[in-house]
Amino acid sequence: MDTPEFSARFRREIPDGDNRERMVCQDCGFIHYDNPRIVVGAVASLDGQILLCRRAIEPRTGYWTVPGGFMENNETAEEGAIRETLEETGASIEVRDLLGIYSLPHIGQVHLVYRARMLAPHIEVGPECVEARLFDVDELPMGNLAFPTNTWALEHFLEARGKDLIAPRTSPVRF
Amino acid sequence: MDTPEFSARFRREIPDGDNRERMVCQDCGFIHYDNPRIVVGAVASLDGQILLCRRAIEPRTGYWTVPGGFMENNETAEEGAIRETLEETGASIEVRDLLGIYSLPHIGQVHLVYRARMLAPHIEVGPECVEARLFDVDELPMGNLAFPTNTWALEHFLEARGKDLIAPRTSPVRF
């Protein structure tokens, strides 16, 4: 199949009606907006145990993480969290509510982590992981987590246990 | 000042380790990820009245909206909502909690709308608006709002009155 190809000649300038510099193509006027990206993830539980996976890829290879990844177009945030959990751990989940909305301005990301239930005990390790399993609450690998947002989300999950109504927590630090 | 310029020759392909087509530069390997964008906004109130502004720009020129706009890099979501409100209405606000997180997969956006308080009665119409003012709850221009997310956020704000703890609402429809 023929794949169309196109070129762009970019220069940094402030577009009309804007107040910030953007990368603008000098041939076609295309403006490349570089905005924060959304990472969606889920703390999923089954019978009081929590689902985590261990990373097979950089960064933080070998460390444990809450299933998650970049949200894609054509999905809702909740659908993204369900998709990422399925891709990484094989687990089917149902989203319950929003546990945390963590802004990471130093890397241009916003992490949306949901509280979720595993719909069945099935786990199948995805290509970006070396391991995926359920942990009892008192054996969570808190010292071997990949990212600060994993620590926050697990702590917020534990605080939220037994509560039906929760407000999402935010980053405990401003980076 | 000399502005550096660079060119990119893009083709749609699946990068190594990915499972979706992305725009990849054939010269330098740069991958252009096109992910959902975040819009941040605030329903800000003062003495029971609600702050809205009327759009001076397309789309939906002349219609009323909750202050809001695209989140930028180097800010948190809450800071973005505060900045957009200040730019559009001149009002200084304090963010209280998250009122709604509305996924709009058909246009690749996620809207985060906060519940907020105006810190002072000062209003100054920004360049993207023709008007900005406080409305009593029973005179809100519900029939002349710019976007569905405005309607949802105002409805959710009214439902949340008197409640200290709220869970953010989501889109009532799947586009």
C-alpha cells in the first residue's frame, strides 16, 4: 500500500490570536500545539487484593506499577484505563470512580488514576510487562514502585477503602 | 533575533514497540503522538452568583461559556483553570474541587471543570470575550450556552450546592 508522505518546515512563532510561541509550518501554516498528555491507569482490586504489574520496558524496567499508559484518541478516560489494564495484565476491569488526578507540570503530564474492580481472576502478562499479579494489602511492594504517582494512587486507594463517595486526590507536591 | 527553523518529512507508520500508526519523520525519526488534549475551566461563584463570559471568537461566537481553555505545559490542571479564568474574565479565583471530567472522544478532548470561588468582585473582559458577568442562579442563560460541557458543568454545580464532598461527574452521553 502506498503510504502518503508530507513535509513540514517548522519555525517557532506566536500565531495570530495566541499569546505563546508554537511550532508553525512555514509552508502550510499548520500549528503544532504541544500540550500536556494524559496518562490513564487503574488501581484494580479483587477480594481485597490489588493488581500490579512489573515493567519490561524503560523507564524503570523491573519496577512495579499500577497498570496505565497514555490515553489515545477515540476513547474516554475510563475506556483508556480499562484498555491499558487489559493490555498490560490481561485483566478485565470495571471502573468505579476517580481516585487521583495528578498534574506533573515538569514533564507535561496529567495522570488520571481510577478505582476499579477486576471482573474475573484472569491475568495474562502483556508485552510491556514481565509479571502481573495480585498483592495482599500488607505485602504491596511500596519500596519497589516505578513512579511517584504509583505510590500516591496506592496510598489514596488504601485511604479510600470502605468509602463509597470520594473526591479525587491531587499531587501531594508541586514539581 | 534569529529563529531556528527545521523541517520534517512525515509518514504514517507503526513505531517499534507500539501498536498504532503515528506520524513519523523519515529524516530524524521524530514521532508525532496525537493524543487527547485537556481543556480546563471553572464554575466560579461569588455570593451565590455564577461567573460566565460571552465568546468573541469562533466557534460559537456570542454564546455564553464557563471560563476555560486548553491546558498548557508547565502548569497544573488547577493552575490552568485559574489562568484561563483570569485571562477571559479578569477574575481571581480559588479552586475548590473537581466538578466534572468530561471525555469527548469524537474531538479528542478531556474537559476538567473545577468548582471555584471568586476571591474579589473584580471583573475585566479579556480579548477572547465580549462580556463577562455574574448571574443569579435563576437567570443563567442555559439556552444560550456555547458547548454541551458548559450545560453539564452548570447543572453539576447546581446539584453540588451545599455539598462539601463531591465526586466529579462524567459526560452524560458517549459521543
